[in-house]
Amino acid sequence: MAQASLHRYFASKSDSATASALTGKEPLEDNSRASDASDASTKPAHDACIDEASAQAQQTDSKRSTCPPGICIAQIEQGHINAIKQLTSTTLPMRYSDKFYKQAVSDAAINSLTRVALFDGQPVGWIRCCLEGGGASSTSGHQTPPSQIYIQALCLLGPYRGHGVATQLLDSILRSLPVQEEQRASSIYAHVWEQNEDALGWYERRGFKRVLLLNQYYRRLRPCGAWVVRRELDSL
């Protein structure tokens, strides 16, 4: 299939050639934390998952088990950063610091939980997660909480939605998780705006469950609550 035909293949199945992950919603002031969160000790992009969820809610529910022609899922590299910055600013109503992107390449732990979707070698989407908690028993003899994966950012350009690409990005992270008992994550979770039923449904069809409603989570959305959606990974 020629490249022009591939572009038509994607465009013909997309409602829009542009991707606004929060169509009709104002940017979240909370997400100043995304810029501040570039320090390794701070959880980045705490509000990012509402955008991830909204991005996926727009025609990402596909039964494809493999990516469509021309798409591949790859490890992120330095050469992808500029394009990823551009597509993220296009799809997510928030700003991330340069360090947030650089760490996706330079930090081995973050890099292992980051993937990029490429179309003819060019980034069209990506996912970045982090590992939280876990570790061996403390010196006091108490077991630390089990580790879990937090989805910090996941976005996909509009013309490439509806073809299972977002699901492939998520699955690529799940397939890469350590199998050793002492390193194994017990769950993966995200935050989703309480009224985004499409996004909540996207997660639920992929094994996530609503476990907690956090009130007053978003400053500028009304209502301002967020569901924590979690998928247990014991069966993986």
C-alpha cells in the first residue's frame, strides 16, 4: 500500500484530522504541576490521564489485535523528542517541562515504561508511565506496599485513532513488565474525569475497574471529580 493510500486509510476512519484531547474543555490549571513534576522525586502529570482517557474515547475502541499498516510500536529515542513535544501540545491541554520529555530517554526506568507509535518512521502517539512504590521489606521488618504502574501521559493524533493503536501502546507496556516476583507490579492505574463516560468505558473494556472517586480533583472542570481506574496485573 502506497504512503498516500495509507494516509487516506487513516483519514477516512477519523472524525477529525486534528486531535483535541479535551474538546470543548478549558486547559487545566492543575497541570502547572506537569511542568514542576520534571523532578524525578515528583509524580509528573498527575492530571494527564484525563487527557489520555479522552484521547482514547474518540474512536479508539477497536478489535484489532495488531497495528494497522505503516504503524509500529517502538522504544522512544532522542530523535523522537521534538515530534513528541509537538503532538503532545496538539492533543493535550497542558505543558510539560523539557525535562519531562528528556527523562523518557535518559532515565532507564522511565524509558522502559515509555513507547512511541510510529507511522512511516514518524511519531504519531506515545505513552509514558512510571513505577510507583514496591521494594523489599523495610529494616523494621514491615513489607512495603506493592508496586504499581501509573499512566502519566498517553496521546494519539486524531487521524490514527480508531485503529487499535492506543491499545497497542498500552499492551506494549504490559508486555514489558518484569516477571520476577520482587519486581512485579500488582496493578496499573489512571485518573479519569468523572463525567467522561466514553473514556471510562474504554478503560473498562480493557480490564480496568472504577475503584475510587476523588472529589475536587480538577480545578477548572465542573464537576471536578476524578475516578481512579485500576487494572490488577496478577493474571498477566
